[in-house]
Amino acid sequence: MKEVTLTVKKEFVNRYKKGYPLILEEALENSKVLKDEGQLITLVDKDKTFLGKGYYGKQNKGCGWILSNSKNSNIEYKFFYDKLRNAFSKRMKLYHSKDTTAFRVFNGEGDGIGGITIDYFDEYYLITWYSKGVYVFKEHIIKAIKSLVSFDGIYEKKRFEENGMVVDEDSYLIGRKAPEPLVVKENGVNFAIYLNDGAMVGVFLDQKEVRKSIRQKYSRGKRVLNTFSYTGAFSMAAAKGGAITTSVDLASRSLEKTTENFRINGINPEEHDIVVEDIFLYFKHAKEENLKFDVVILDPPSFATSKDNRFSAAKDYKDLVKSAIAITEDEGVIVSSTNCATFNMDKFKRFIDQAFKECNKNYEILEEHNLPEDFAVTNKFPEGNYLKVVFVRVY
């Protein structure tokens, strides 16, 4: 595949000189010459000064990633091997952990190759490809994994679609097939993982520190409401910490998945509530019935649509916090979380502040979290550090 040289528009040159890794279509003078995803690209300014070398790959964020700021880089097997070896060695202490067997081993641009993530689940690796462009380098990446680590099996998710859904139903790639479920541990809490079940596998690994904090500091003897609960991961952490939990999610499978997670943790699901309902309806009924919780966990998707409601984190988070305030006990805690990359922590905290002002309530921020250590980020791409979590005490 022929390498192409593209000129960066004057107003974007400084950004790329500082090492910004995402190739934006609007930053290019001559993007029309891009034909084949996976094509290698050299970026230059109008004076032909070298700015970076990368690949063309369309995804929801841009049209490719810069892989190297060195003119003489060869984007071949050794390049990928070195990036993976470096990333895996940084996570070495996690490989030796007795109570955690699931973590991220390669985090896209944070580890030097935008468009790909690799997660480890107790001797199984899951590669997620975010464009056809990065998928072109699959052979190099699989070969590098094989030469660096032992494994039981490798799975892959091809999330090339605009909506981020997977292209193939079957994610199995090589090695032994994983049991269903594959039970993994995170800080001593068990989770049921399904490596071959659509885009999601059963737990979001980026919330590990948040779950640990909920379990250790905010659960004993408390009533905890977990909204948008998915498979009940936050509920497991809270229940292990001594809470009685209520998990609410619109998806009917959340009942079965959350029950399964309680059982593999030796917790009786009958002692906890699992509600399949639109969370906004749940808030309404809880308020009418004067139901109150000691801890309310808000971790919505960036966008959610139900029969009666449309939710966008960028527009509606403030109202979500207001709904939570109405059913949180005085001195209770709201755990506000978002993975929406279109606003930063300061703006997120402004949503929270506005919500409390409009409810005539006071609050105190107890702790804040971004991505955990295994989700490596680079300061050259601040939007890559997408996770924002704030623990707030209600007064």
C-alpha cells in the first residue's frame, strides 16, 4: 500500500508539533487522496517540515492516528513488538496480583498506538480494533503478543461500525475457547465475563478504583442505589462492603446478569433488589414513595434512549444529579461518573454544582477519580483521559 504525504493546515500545525496523536480530517489540506484504510501517512506543514507518521483509519474520533514523531520510523513488526513489550512490562505487578485477574494491558494512544486496546482476563486476551485502518496491522500485533506472553486464548472485537457495535458475532480468534462465564477477580470481587457476547463483556475495567473506594469506605450498613447498573458491578462492590443494594437498569438481561454476579460472589441475590425499569421512571416513583438511599451511584452511558426518555450526558447530567439529590439521605453520598469525552472535569463539576444550587442543597466533594493506572494516557491527548468520577456528600 502506497504511503502518502499530507499537508496540515496552518492553524493545526502547532498542535501536531506538540505531539497531538489524532489525525483530524479537518486539519488536512488534501484528505481526498486518502483511499485505503491502513495506508501509512506522513504529515508535513506547508514548508514540507515533518510533523509525524501514522496510519489512515476512520473512526468516530478522527481519520487516523500518528504512531511516531520520528521521520526514520519503520512502521513494521519491530515497531509493534516494542510498543507492546513496553506496555506489558509496565503492568507486570498486575500480572502477579493474587486478587485481581482482569486489567488493561494496552490502552491505545496512551501506550503509543491509537485505535486499539487489549484487555487481560485471567489468561485470555481481548483485542478491540476501532477501525479497519489499525486492523491492517493485525498480523504484527498477534505475532508480538505470541512472542511476549503465554495465554490460553485470544479474542477480538472489530468495532468498525459508526455506532461502535461489533462487526462479527464470533469474537474467538486463537487458542482455547474461554469458559462461559469466565470468572475473573478484581480486588477480590468476582465478575462473570462473556468474551463472545457482543461489544460488552460484563464489566468496565476502568472503574476498578471507584468500586474499591465504594466497597471500602461507603458501604458498611448502607442502602446503595446503583443506577444504569448493567451487570451490577458497583452493586457487587457495595454488597461485599456490607451494603444492601438496589440495581436499576432498563435492559431485561440485567436481572439475570446481576443475579449471576451475586451468586459467584457467594451473596444471596434475594437480599438485594434488582429492578428492570427506566431509571427516570424509577426516580419518579422513588420520590413519590419517599424512598431514600445512603449512596446513589450515577454512571450513565454518554447517550441513552428509552421509550419515554432520551439522555445525553453533555445536556442532561445536571438533571440526573437533581433526581439523585431528591432521593439521597442528608449526609448521604452521590457517586457521579461519566465517560463522556466531550467535556472535562471542570465542566463536569459545574453540572454538579448547578444541580445542588437548583435544589437548594449544600455539598462537599469527598474524592475524585480519573482513569486507573493500567488505562495509560498521554498529556498530548487530554481527551483520552475520558473518565470523570466525583464522590459528593449531600447536606
